[in-house]
Amino acid sequence: MFNDLFKRFFPTPKFLSLPSFGLDISDESIKYIELVKTKDCIRVNRYGEKKIPVGIIESGKIKDQKKMEEILVELREEEGLKTVRVSLPEEQVYLFNLKLGKLGLENVREGIELSLEEYIPISAEDAIFDYELLSEDEQSLKLQVAAIPKNVINEYLSVFKNSKIVASSFELEAQAIVRSIIKKDDPETYMIVDFGKTRTGIFIVSNGVVIFTSTLDMGGVMLSNMIEKDLNISFDEAEKKKKEFGLKRNASNTEIFSVILNGVSILRDEIVKHFLYWHTHKDEEGKDRPPIKKVILCGGNSNLIGLAEYFSVSVKTSVELADVWINIMKTDKNIPEMSFDQSLTFASALGLALRDFEHD
């Protein structure tokens, strides 16, 4: 959301470079991770998760600023946080492509501002936006614009300021995930499914740029609640059975398989809908869209047994679990500080922290 151009062109000398902290904030928790650069690679120095009680953040909006500040102060004191990069909630960010004619255009930001209300349901004066140049020719510019309501970003700025933590940047969660799980300079097109606890993000990325985002109010907790209710067992037991059996069908778990299948079919339908729309509708310029090469799963519930295979059959393309270390370390030479299952939940936090090393 805030471009640090100075740092890009005048980078900090390597012997002075500081550790980089990424903070991924959701309605339920803050995931944090610190990356440091060693002689041979970038490595994880520390990481963790701090729970956020229900009601403090709802759908990405801070509802109780005082309580949120208290949580951040605790985190600052426990981990010594000073400067962090922070993710913005997908639910509150509007993302769209815009074509601006160059004729008579003196200022790109003013041109975007004049067009803003055609694309988002809030006034230009109530929004903060940033943009990325996708392409240009002699007549026009093709831009990707991300906009967020001022009151939302002001809430985040306020809680960090009052917590005495410097937020050096705010960034779309989807773009942070892309930086973590898509190899740098990869020009291909992918669909990313971030299957979390209470919500799922579906993103399409092409040439390293997030083109489309959608958020679905369902996640792993919904599946566990369905098992709990159907089998009349405790939530903890339902969680255990979900992880143990997943979509693995045999004579002993027919009922669990059926319940989980009913739940993930909702997500499957959304994935298929967006996948088909992408391939059957032309872009804003009337051109065919590049085909989605594969679907990549991340998030804490993406490793559900049989899930990747189930989605693969539905979309008839390759579906695989993300490698969050692809731009950080070679796992055959360096053993990551966390398990593979854990790493899937830290894709966004890792991508945020990795931004400090982008232009080395």
C-alpha cells in the first residue's frame, strides 16, 4: 500500500541490514515471523501466533481498538517488535484493473481518483489507494488499483502508533502470499486457495501480480462444527477426526467422509466457478486470458487428506500444496524452523517479511 521507493534505489548496505518482521492479522490471531539474512541464505529467526479474542476484529475491521492495542503491546514486549510489515484484510480491499488514456493525462493518481467511484462503492475522498503499472503503449496505461476505506486503514495506523510499533508498510494479504509461494519472476498464471480457519481466499495471479481476489466465509472450523454436530462429539474430538481421516474413504469412516465431503463441496463449487469464468470470459481489453497452469493450496486447513486430489478432479488441472520456502531457502540444504503443516499457515507472514529482501 505504501511504496518504499527510496529503499529500492538506495538499499541499506548488507552489513547494516536489520531483521525483517511480517505480521499477518486475521479475526482470530496474529501470526508473526522474523527473517534474517545470513551469509548463505535467508532464514527464520523466530515465529509464533498470538490469539485474538472473539469480537476484537470482525471481517478485517477493528471493533475494539483498546483491546487490539493491548494485544500489540504484549506482543511488542514479548518479542521486542519495533518495525513490522502488516497484511490488510481481503474483505476490506477493492482490487481492479483500470485503463487510462495518456492523452491529456498529467498525473496518474489524479486520473485514478476521477475513475475510482466507477469501480468501488465508496467515494474517492473516503478511500486510500495505490496502483501498479501492468503495461503501457503509446495511447494508454493499464494499471492495477488497490483501494481501501480511509476509516479502515486509519484504525490500523492508530493501533500501531498507540502500541509504539512502526508499521513500515501495509499490503494486500494475497500479494504477500504470492511473494512467498510463487517463484520470483515466474510469468505463469495460477489460482491460489488460502484455506484458513474461518474463511478462504481465492486469488488468481499472473506474471507475479494478483489479478483477482474473492473471500468465502467458510474454513476448517466449519468442517469441524459439522462433524461435531453430526456425530454428537466434542469440537476437539471432531478436529482430531477431521485431521485423521479427511477425504480418505473406508468402511470405518463413511460418516465422517460424507460430512467433510458436503462441506468442502461448497469450496469446490466456488473454485470451479472462478476457474471456468477465468477461462471463458475475455479480459477488459477483449483478449483471451492466459490459462491457469495449476491451483496452489495454502492455509492451515489446506493439508486435509485427499483435498488436493478432490479439487484436481473437479477443475481437471494440477492441484498442489504450496512451498512457502521457494524464494527463501533450499530445503534440501537448509532445514526450515517449522514443520511443513505449520509453514502452510505462515505463507502471508513470510511473504510480508520477505519484502525487505526483494531488491537485494
